[in-house]
Amino acid sequence: MKKITLQCMQAAAATMLIGAACIPAQAQTSVTVYGRVDAGVDYQTNVALKDASGNPTGQTGSKLAASGNQWGTSMIGFKGNEDLGSGLSAFFLLESGFDATKGTTNGSALFNRRSYVGLNGGAGSIKFGKNLFIVNDVWYLDPTGQQFMGTASLVKGRNWPGANNVIEYQTPTWGGFNATMQTSLGEQAGSTKNGRSDGISLVYTTGGLELRAIYDVIRDANGRYTSVYTASKDLIVGGTYTVDQLKLFAGYENISAPDAAAAADPDKLNHYWIGVNYAVTPALTLIGAAFHAKLNHDAGSASLFMVGANYNLSKRTLLYAAVGTVRNKGNADFGTEFDSPLPGHAQNGGYAGISHSF
């Protein structure tokens, strides 16, 4: 019995070895932890004061505060990729933004910026989950890199929201041309439009020239366009040109809300900007930009001017500083950042800090 059992065990072991030799090698998988911590100080003049109930008092005051995301969002993320063979790969990304000065997350979601999974191959890539809304591609056209004083200032953040329930497809790059299409499902029974957002981003690159066009729509819970800042149609066109140490920027944005409730409410906003980045040295980059926005229905206009500098202490650690001024006319109340002045009033502001990436 012992001899027969031993022979059986030897045969089984040989069978397992042969079978293991026939199993293909496991696909290669990589997972990376990454992030950024950004913090500093911030100062603004002529901030409109409010009472305990949040109502304007008609007075203004200067504000000195810590800054958590003025240069760029503090974040921590996890990303992974698996090679599935034949040019196909699977990927995922989980990313959460936070305020380094308070240690709090930017919103209640665990992964409040991105949480998606997808496939990438010769026909392009597709992803499902949560992502930044496609209009955030304005980042490529922003001379400041979408700092707090940048393309979002004179549209009150309309061009940098997030998006839930996303389906997104990106084409391969053909002759310098690439396209990305995104939909954010409203998930309301009885309607495919209510609460849904859609967009497309087109880019063409050749040499030092990059041209970009973005069109998106954000619908309210009733499927309508009722506010230029929260539920509207948005078209952005612009480009950048890089030659040696100089990079030039120009952009135009048109926002419309044809279903705005009151006839006196603005339902159109035109936004223009130009800017420049100049690399004085490999470590030091100077920034200059000018923005102008005009609302219809006599709602006013505003101009924002800013200058800044980025200084790289290393590949991971950056010192930054920026100062700016916004000049409002009529009923416009745009701020250099998000603390607005009284309508028609000017405001000055600036911030400086450290950003470390890992």
C-alpha cells in the first residue's frame, strides 16, 4: 500500500509540473501611489463681508488666510495598469483631493476627483466611473496652469467641475489629431437628459503649435440651461505656441444659458485671455496673463491681470508666488479668487507657497 501510494504521489506531481508548464505567464501588473501637497499663504483686499446668516453687510475687509490649493490641488492617488496582451491593457485610477492646511478632503466622497476603470488598445481608450469634467481640458490653454487666479476666476469655476457616472472615450492620435468624448449620466428615471452633462475636446499638435477646441453642456435637474455658472453651454477655443524658452497662450470662451429664469439675469458670458510663460532658467519660469469677461443684460464686465513665478528646487519640490488685480464694472463682482468684492469694486490679491509631488 505504501509503495502504491508513493507511486501515485509521484505521478500526480509530474502531472502538476507538466500542467504548470502549459499555463501562460501572468500578465504584468503595476500599481503606483502618487500625490501632491500644496500649501502657503494667501491675501485678498476688499472682500465683501457677510453677517452670521451669510447676507452681505455692504462693507468690505482684507483677508489673510492659509492657502491649500491655490497653485494646484493637493491630492493622493493610486493608479494601476495590467498588460492583457495583443496591445490591450486594463487600467484604473483612484484620486482624492484635500486641503493641506486643514487636513480635510475636498468634498464628502472618498475619491472626490477621480475613480475610474477602463481599457486601452489600438482603437483608443474607454473608461467608466468618476472623472474631472471634460471642460477641465482648458488647463492646456491656461497660462497659469489653472491656478486660483486663472481661467476659472472670471467664470466663477464654470470650467473646472467634476463629473460622476462618466463614460469617456479617447481616440488614438492620428497625424497630431486627438479627440475625447465624455458623458456624465443624470440617472433620472423617465429622462435621459435631466441632470446629464456631455462634452467633446479636440486637439491638434504640430511642432510647437497646439490648437484646442472644447464644447460641453451641463443640464440642471430638469434638463435645462438656467445659469451661466452652473447649468449652461460652454464653447472654448484657443491655442499655445512654444518657441525656445517662450510659450504663448490665447483663448476664447462663450457660455450661454438660454433658459435663465429672469429676463434681467445674464444668459451669456464672453471670456477672452492671453498669456505667456518664459523659462528664464531650467528652474525659474515667469508667468503673465490678462483675462476679460463681459456679461449681457447690463450685468457688467471685469478684467483680471496677474503675474507669477514658479521656481523648482528639484524635480519634486516647487516654490511659487502670484499677484493679481481684478477690475469690475457695473454689477460684476468677480474676485481674484473666490472671495468676491462688492459689485463694481476692484480687488487685489496674492499668494505664495510650496508644492511637493511624490
